[in-house]
Amino acid sequence: MTDNNAAYLKMVRTLSDRVVEAQQPIRILDSIKWCAEVRSAFFASGCKALPAVDADYYQRKNPLEFDPAAVRQEFHQIERDIARNLGQLNPLSAIMRRMCREYQTVTRMIEARGTADFNLLSEELYGSASDVFHAGDPTLADLGTQMEAIVINLLKNASMVEDNKDIAAPAAVDMLNQRLLKVFPNAGIRVLLNDQMTADAAAGSDYLKIRSDARFNALDIDVLEVHEGWVHLGTTLNGSAQPYCTFLSKGPPSATTTQEGLAVLTEILTMRSSPARLYRLINRVRAVTLAEQGADFIEVFNYLRQHEMSDDDSYSIAVRIFRGSTPGGKPFTKDLAYMRGFVQTYNFLRLAMSEGKLENLPLLFCGKIILEDIKTYRLLQDEGVVIGPQFLPPHFADLKGLATWMSFSRFIASMNFEQLQADYGPLL
């Protein structure tokens, strides 16, 4: 390694570490969560009174533990230093400067809690249900509508009924600790109980939190192992192992789509998912769509209840959509990432398989990457700036099975489904 190259890599590491350090105070979901009293009051009203959440509520009940203006200034300075030291056209510089600008937008969104600007900034970061996948393709809202009808038909079949959720949170913690210890034997991964969460589970840097009063069935445990463990914790560990690009251990909002897409795809490819699980993801898309069209919290909640969701699940999804906003405002659009990411990641894999270009696929797991950057990371890997993932899920570590499964996908997708219905319908 030449002195110039060593100095360059040292500078990349220094700037990357600054990005990691600067983002540490930012906890988007913690900053926008609603407290348990909101839930109690809503159900006490017979589910007829909008939750009393506005800008003042966030200031009183969930004050920020950091100074957004100071964080924005820090990221502005890091962005300028990246340009000064790595240049404007350097591809790694472009990625890192984009991250800095994105984190500045994140802080503005968090500052805008309880106002109309919150949704505008959310759409800037996570997109909208009216976005198309590709030019001329259906929108995310269209996907939600079409998939909802398909999955409802599936769920009518008795064989699709899920087992009762008879695994309490402490038992789930023990089960997942055992499983993840086998997957990541020397990584110090911990599964912990948490009584401050709204979601059933959430992955951190080296831990998985389980809500203390949540209950699970065996399939839920399987999903948590591959979704939160293999993908979210796996990519965090791979990013943390990067010798220079340590920022890959932290995912800005733009990485959420690829992260959640990989996680949902992994659930499906490993046969861990279920129609009921898919229905919950689709209902999040439907809920965002309705809220973007003007539905308030109660209208979204009632829509979900009328579509075979329990009161608890309906409330949980409605809160996910309106957190950070107000019960009568426009939505927080992060939950679009699951289905958008699945479609994008699946199509990327499908194209890679059909053209025999498999060499880039492991890089999906080298850290919290954005799908659009994968070719750049391949070049950076060739240069020794980025290293390949230390952990890969089994179906990516050995691509033979996945390649075989997807080999027919392009041909099958080209077949006329209406004609298939006409030909095969009499057989059903």
C-alpha cells in the first residue's frame, strides 16, 4: 500500500467515524412514539375519540434529548469536510455526503412533529403510496389494493389459520438468544426484554429488543430470527466490521427500503412468512394510502377492524401510520418500505439471475446499503475500500438453490394470467 493510498483510507475512516458519531443522538422511532396513556384513553372512549396528540403533546410527553440545530450543523460541517478531502466526484464522497444531507432532513422532520411539515419531510425520506415502481408501472397504493384481495381469499382457507400466540415474551427471549448465539457465535448479540416499546420487537446495534407484554407463536419466532436477526443484525455486524466505511453499520432512511425488502424477501425465501404476516404488511400500505387520501386515525382504525384485523392490531398499525404526525394529519410513510423494498429487491435478484450476474449479490449484506449503490460498492470492494460480508444468510452464502428457484421467474412472469385463469380455473 502506497503512502498516498494509506492516507486516503485513513481519511475515509476518520470521516466515516464522524458520520457514525454524529448520528448517534438521532432515534427516529423513539422521537415520535406515543405513550401508553394515549392507547388507554382511545379504548376508554369506545374507539370514538381521536387521540389527543399534537405538537404540544410531543414537547410535553416526548421531549427531544438532543439539539436538532446542533446536529444539523455538525452534519453540514462533515459534508463540507468530505468534499474538501475526498472531492466532489469521488463515488464514496457522493454516498457519504448524501447521508449527511439525509440526516439533516431527518432532524428537520423530527423537529416538525405534530405539524403538516412532518409528512412532507417523511415523504421526502420514505416516499409516498402514490409513487410508481418504474415508469408505467402500478403504484404502491395499487399493490396494496391488489394484494389485499388476494391475501383475503387465502386467509379464508382453514389451513391458513395461525397457531395461538402462547409464547410469552420471556420465553421468546430465551429461544431467540439460543438461536442467534448459533448464528452469531462470537458477536455478543443479546436479546432483551423492553417495556417501553410499541412494536413487538426491534433490532439495535448488537441487540434485539422484545416488548415485555408481547406474545408470539412458533412462526413469529422464526420470522424474528431471520428478519431481525439474519438481516438487520447481520448487516449491522457486517457494517461494523468494515475497516474504513464504518458508516455502513448505520442505516439512514434511504437504506430502509433495501433493508426491509431484504428482510421480507428472506422471510419468504426461507418459508418463514405466512399470509397473515403478509396481510399485516399489506395493511400498512393500505393504511398509509388512506391517510394520504385524508382519512383520520379513527377512519383508518375502523377500516382495519372491518378487514379482519383485531382491535389491538388495528390500533398498532394505525399508530405506526400516524406517529410523529397528528391523528387528523397526513401519515408517517416509513411502513411503505417493506413492500416497496420487497418488490425492488426481488426484481433486482430476478434480473441478476436471468443474466447470470451473481457477483454483486453478497454485497447486499455488507452493511446498510442502498440498492442503487451496489455497483459502486463492488468497485470499492475491488479497490479494498469495502470488504465483503462476514455473515451471509444460508440462501445467499450458497446461491445454487436460490438461482434454481428464480431461473424460471422471467418466463413465468411473461405468461398471460387471464389465460391461465381460463385454462386452470375448471381444475380448482
